[in-house]
Amino acid sequence: MTSWHARLVSSDVDFGGAPLLRGEFRLDSGHGEVVSATLFLSALGVVEAWVNGKKASEDLLTPGWSAYEWRVRYAEVNVSSLVGATTVLGLALGNGWYRGRLTWTGASGLYGDELAGFAELRVRFADGHEQVFGTDSSWTAGASATTSNDLYDGQDIDARKYDDAWLAPGFASPEWVGVHVLDDGLSRLEPYVAPPVRKQMELAPVKVWESPSGKVLVDFGQNLVGWVRTEVAGPEGTVVTLRHAEVLEHGELGTRPLRTAEATDRFTLSGGADVFEPRFTFHGFQYVEVAGWPGGAGALRDLGGLTAVVISSDLLRTGTLETSNPLLNKLHENTVWGMRGNFVDVPTDCPQRDERLGWTGDIAAFAPSACFLFDSRDFLRDWLRDLALEQQHQDGIVPYVVPDVLKYVEHSAELPDLDTTALWSDAAVWVPWALWQAYGDRRVLEEAFPSMLAHARRLRQLLSANGLWDTGFQFGDWLDPDAAPEQPAEAKADRHVVATLCAYRTADLLARTAEILGDAAAAAEFRGMADGLRTAFNQHYVQGGVITSDCATVYALAIVFGILGEADVEFAGDRLAGLVEAAGHRISTGFAGTPFVTDALTATGHLDTAYGLLLQTECPSWLYPVTKGATTIWERWDSMLPDGTINPGGMTSFNHYALGAVVDWLHRCVGGLAPLEPGYGRILVAPQPGGGLTWAKTTLETPHGFVSVRWQLQEDEMHIAVTIPTGAAAILRLPGAEDEVIPAGDHERRLPWKSNASTIAAEV
């Protein structure tokens, strides 16, 4: 454990929830030049730091959101170029997740009622001497230009209160007050595992106009997450108000899906040229309603002044896909934007309304896609640490959300008291497994194994005497498109069939994990559990090949998870294809079935049906939102109804990555790129053209290097070009041809092609 000199300190006056903290010191003399200066930074709340008037780093919302009861992260920043003979450290605090509003209940301060900052600067000199300075009782505190701040509601900034004098040596003011040291042993402090949140890009408005009611509206052309930097000049005391939303309805800002989140920033002008950047909040939006702009809509159109700042955890983009179908390309791009906006320190369900929680079911479904699109290893490893901590303190139960703030609020009848639930709690096993497959990093499984074991053993206790998981609360096939808007759990798939299938997959993956880690006893334990679940499922839920509730989701899960006897797999595939075709190739699955339905069709020889489902544009379908102008993945298949009105349900988001999990199949089956062993040391190159596509290109930065697969159909020939990195090898599997082992390097092949050529089953 690190021995800290600094302490968590809190201002004696709250100053509207955004105090400034200041400390000043002189470098020790006689030790030569400064060799290094490292700032360790954290807070109860969120914090930004300055050293001698310069921003210490570009990190945002430090220290992010973790299971604060047991774990508060700190950032480590190199500030060697910023220290001087006299050095001033300055901190600005905001409420963040620690004290701001969380959940739809209106609750705030769930972790604590007092903000605090922590900074420790360690300066090392040429002769080896180290000087340490940090937050303690000698610091002072004052008011900032931020008069209120909340992640849901927005930030108010009064430019008349801007004054950088507090960052200069020798500053003193009678309006500044003392600080007090919190009684905190700092045992919760630990370093980040995940990358920090940072600015990713900036977008200019694409349109400014007046709505039918006379409101000034601005369109940034993309549903994004971040804020609007505002550059404006006007009379002193003028208040410019920016309200954010994802969509328009009846030509006006569509704010109903925000529920109680105000998503509004207010800027009070100084009378000069002002620049406002509300860095203690973030919004999910494409449109902004602007009120109070000097000169109105005309001046805003003529002079600009608004720039959307896109933020996300700073993840490296690793995977791409392009095809000959523009709608499909847009679907893929929308999934990328949905992930970018919901990977803001925690993998959230949505980034705009009064929720923004780390729902475990969403990431359980999406993790394989996330690991292809971006390097998600450390981001999800960090989140899994919080999952394990919550689980340890809740009798082995993996909560619905991580970090779990729902334990502090009263649950409604729709969300009963916490217990283990299928798919959601299974994130404890499914997410580490997705990381293992993507990166081949044994450390991931080793770190997660105790949590995986605890979840599976808890789950086993919930099985009935008949061997099924047929009791207790389940989300089931959440957001089945045939469910009523206010009944999102009322799916066609029997929720206990879904639960038993998920339990089987969890037991199977845990047995495989134990084998990888060399734990023979655990491998036998969970292989036995999986075998028992398979027997019970086939005995009680499969009659003549028909699975109880006889709908797409139960067949998809049963096929992909491998629970059926060999004789029933063909029937299940044919039945699934028949159901999809009977529905006119419209989607009929929710959160549980959607990630697996195209794989199940492909694996059972129904590739054309999978493509028909993929390329459908009528509602409900993956491409319907694209035809409606979506730039991210929607929460509901019909978040926007065909008539252009917002779904009447009280839970509707236009940026929700879960249903974008189909891109995992796109990468493997359309693009033709999949791991044959964890981490892509051996690669399967097996594109399966269909749906009228004439070409596709997939690329991925794997742990072994860059992989590329491009195929093209030209008249009666298929041309494929493949790049395999050094240290890896691939199996090339093409329709109508024998498997070929190809080594590292660039390869091209041509083979005869007929549009009605037989297809092959992908490895699921």
C-alpha cells in the first residue's frame, strides 16, 4: 500500500458544489535540477488540477466512477515541465457521480455529502532528494465561476466570477476560507486500470434555425456525448441557456426521453468576449435549443460560436468494417458512436437521461463487439474490479448495475430487491470470457476467476430440484419488440427458459476457464453443473424438438450455447428460420436473443435467412433506425415510430449499444475475420457473402499485429486479399474450397463463384 503524505481535504464552505482548492510551496534548494515531478490526483467528486497556472493534464472527470465505498482511483500525471521555484497547485472540484444526482429516483449524495480533493506532488532532484507537497490543512478554498453542476442537469457558469489570480504565487483573498482534513486513511486509493476520459474530437453545427414555436435550434449532425463549448460576447449579465436532446419531435426539441434530467447549461456573460466549457457535466445530444443568444438566431447563424466537444474514455480504435451496402456501413458506424458515447468511464446503458448506469446485461451482450471495435481490455478489467467488489459485499450477488447505486434507492415493483438474474449477473463470466477470446490475456481470467466462481456457485443454489432455473425475478428477453411500450420484460420467450439457457452457458464457460487455469476440481465441478442443466433443459423444455415458448430467442440461444442434442439442432435451426421468415424477416428478439440470432441461423445452414434478417429495413429491424436518420443505436427497435413521433414508453433512449451486438457477427461472418484461438494467434478467415453484397473489408489490430480481410465478387469469381501479422497464422475457409493454412504475410486468392453457391457454417 502506498504511504501518502497528502490527505483528502474539503472546503469549509461548499461554494455551490464547485469549490477551488489552493496550495503553494517553494522547491528545496541545494539539490540541483528537478529531474521529475509527478502529481497524484484524486477526489471525492471530480477534479481538475493546475500547476503554476497550467492545466496538469487533459484528463476529464477524474477520478471517474468506481465502487467508491471500497475503491477510489487516482491519476498519475507527469508535471515536470510545470513546477518552478515557487509552485502553486490548484484544484477545481465538481459533484460528479460521488455527490451528484444518480438514478431516476431523484436521489443525490448517495456516496457522501462532502466533496474533497486529493493531490500529492513528488519532486525528485538531480542528487536523488525527493520533496513531497500535497493537500493538507494549510490549503485554502474559494468560490469558482461555476455556480452549480450536475451530470444529469448541467452546469451553470458565471463569467463575471472568472479570475485566475488564485493560481499565481502570493495570492490571498478575504473571501477565501480554510479547509479541513477528512478522517480517511486513504486505503481506498488505487491507480487507474482503465484509460482516462478525454476529448476525442470536435464537431461544428450543420444547421441553425428557428422551430415552429420560435425557439432557436442547432443541429450538430451526430448524436454524441460531451458538451458545447460556447464563444460569445454580449451585455454583462446576459444569460445564454443551452438545452440538449437527442431528437426532434414535431419540429421542437424532444426532451421527454430525458425524463427528469434537465440537460441544461446556463452561461452568464461578463460583458466581454467569453468562452464557456462545462467540463463538470456531459450530455447525450445531437440538438441544442439556445435561448438568450445576443442577436438571436440570425447572429448565431452568422457568427458561429458553438462547438460540440465529444468525450469518451480514451480507447484505441482497433476494428473496422466496410461493405458494398451503405445502410450496413451506417449501422456499423452507429454502433461505434454508441459505444464511444457509453464508454465514459463506465459501460453505461445510455448517456442522456436520468440513469446512465453500468447495467450488467448490456455489456454482457455487447462485450465481444466492444473488444473488436476498440481496445477495451483495460477499460473492462477496471470495471470488473468494481463488479467483484460489489459482489463480495452482497453475498455473491452480481448486481443489476456496476457500480451499484441501486442498493441505496427504493426499488419499484418492476425492479424487485436484488438477486442473481440471468444475462445481467452473468456478466461476471461472459465479459471476462469475451476479453480472453479477444486478447488471449490469461491475467484477465486469473483476476476474474474468484468472481466467476462466486457467481456460478450462487446461481447453482437458485436452481430448483428439477435442475432448472425456474424461480425468481428475471429480465428475460428484455425489450422484445412485440412487448407493449410500458411492459419491456413481457417477452415471447419464457423467462425461465432463457434463464436456464444462460445458466448453462455460464457453467460451460466456467468449466472451460477452470481448464485453462489448470483447476481440475473446478473444471469437473462446473462441467457437472453444465451437464445437469443440459439434461434438465432437454427433459423439461424440449418436446419433439420444440422448445417451450417456441420463439426465435429460445432457439437462437439453444443453438449457439450448444445445449441441444445433436438430433434436435437441425430441427431448431429449421424452426428458427421458419419463425424469422414468417415474421417477414423482421426482428422478434430482445436483449437476450439479438446477439445470437444471426449466428444461430448461420450455424444451421440458413445464411440467406440471416442476411434477410440483417438487411430488413421495415420496423422492427437493425436498419429501420438507419432509414430514420439514426446516428447511434437505439434502445428500442422503435424508439422513433414510423410517423416521426417518439415511442410513448417512459423508457426510450436513442443511444444504447446493446442491440448493436450484431456487429460481432458482421465482423466474423460478413467480414470473415474471427479468432481460432484466444488473442488471434491463429485466425479464421471465412467470409460468407450473401444478401447481395459484392464486397466487404474488415481490419483489426490484434495483439499480434494488423489483420486485414477484403473480398470482392466479380461476375463469376471471388477475389480475396488477406494480411496476417508476423507470429500468427490463419485458416482460409472459402465456400466450395478446401481449408488452407496460410502463414504470416499478404495473400491473394481467386476462385470460381456462383451467386447460388452453397454456403458454409461459421464456427460459433
